[in-house]
Amino acid sequence: MYRFLTFVAACLLLGLSAPAPASEVIFPAGGTVGLEPPGAMTKADAFAGFQDSAEGASILMVEFPVEAYAEMTALFESEKLAAVVTMNGPVQPLKLAGDMDALLAAGSQTQQGVDYRKWVMIAQGAEATAMVTVQIPSTSEVYTDEQVLAALQSVRFQPRGSLEDEIAELPFTLADRANFRVIRTLAGSGLLMTDGPKDVVTDASQPLVIVASSLGSSPMVGALDEEQRMKLALNALQGLNYKKFRADSTDVNANGDVVIAGAGEDTEGRPMMLRQIMRFGTSGHVRTVCIFTAEQDIADRCDQVGKAVSLKDGDASNADK
């Protein structure tokens, strides 16, 4: 489950920024985790974190249930991280203020042809686990390793506020939840829902529904034609890295939404159904992704959620009337 949530968070593209005072802990998107942003980094609008647009630098902050720390620690090993990041030495244990446990990995990574210095830290608070990812272009001379480490060591947690208040701060509205229960918001740009009593689902016993926006991902996204929208949607769904993934059906409906139904296997080899509805606004898109077993069969409810999503980008055309 957490690998998938991390993927969703990593795919939330950068948007514009808003001023954030330096030298004090800032809690972006009203979340429980904050830090002192380094240098000229400012609070981002389109995700939970900070960015320096001029330098192409960013800090992405993702919250998970507090129980996730133990499982994420098991996954947070040098040899496993080395599959996606060129590591600069082993994973390092840290102690943050308040005697909080944390693990830090540092290395480098190339994304879309750009080389980055990269740091990934997981930390456990009283009510949540946080993953903080910092990436700085290798060509940047503005941000030193010492500045980044100081920012990571400044991570603090605050009590969680109202879930409905967090939902209201998301860059999209959801008019119909189709009787799914919201577990939490994701990176200030998405939310996770399920149907059942568990908040942490690792055994496919409950369906998962993720709504994730990419507001500000491209000023031209609203002008994509049908073929380009389909390609974008397929690439996004295939990027979930479910084993033996196949797309069983693809469609662009009258509203211009791309609907893809497929299947694959989770990390334990269990057969899972995947369904995605991608809606488009003038400056971004929002994805509703549903993961469920054949017995759970929530396809109709998934579509109900997907059609009820509307981006807050000034474009009413992406909302069903």
C-alpha cells in the first residue's frame, strides 16, 4: 500500500509558489508535518511542501499513518533504494527534536534528463509518519548539503486538524464520494478512500480509491487532443508498476475524461483490478484510481467518484452538470 501512496505523491507535479517566512517551522497544506524551508524556498500551492522555481529545487512532504513507520523502515534499505536512487553511502539513522526516530538516505537521480541531488527521509511522530523528499538540480550552487540537512533536522509534527478542513484545502472538489470513507489527504493534492473499517490496508481486504491532482503540471494540458490524453492516462496507470498489468478497455467519454480498466498483480502476487478516470482542466488533470479485487467490484462507484471531481483551476468544463 505505502509504495503506491509514495508513487502518487511523487507524481504530483509542481505548481506556483506562495511566500513562506524563513527560519520558522511552516506546516504546508495545513498538515501535521512541517519544517524550516532553506534559502529562497517558498510554500507550494499544488502540493504539500516547498519549492524554489528559479532553481528547480523542491521539498515534497507526504504523511502516512503512524503505524506505517515500521513497514516503511523495512523497505528503507540501501539495496532497495539503490534500484531507483544512486546512493551516497548507507541509510543513516537520525534523532530529531523530541527524540523522534528518523532514517535518511542521500544520493542522486536523473529525472526527465535532469540530474538531481536527492535526499529521502522518513520520520515518526506521535500521530503520523512523514516522508520528506528533497531534490536539488546538480547544477545548482545555491543549496548546500549542510542547508538541506539542517532543513531535514528541523522537521516537526503538530496535532492533526479536522480531516474535512484538509479536504477543503485540496486543489479540487469532490461532489460525490460514492459511500467511500476518506482515510486521509495526500501531499496536499490528493486523498485516499476505502470501504471498510481499516485505515491501514495491506492485504487487499478492502478496496482503495486515490484521487490525485496535477494542477499546474502544464499550461497546455487543456489543449491535449484525444490521442494525447489517452497516452498520458495509460502512461500514468502503467507507472503504478503492478505486475502483469494489462489494459482491458480504454475510452474517452463525452466530457473528455479518459477511462481505463485493467488488471494486474500486487506485490504479493494477488490478482487486482485497476480502474482510472482522468479528468482535464485548463492547467492540469486529476486522476481517480481504484484498486480492488474482482469480488469487491466497485467499478461503478469508482466512475461515480471520478465524474464528481472538479479541479479548482477556474475551468468549470471538467465538472458534470
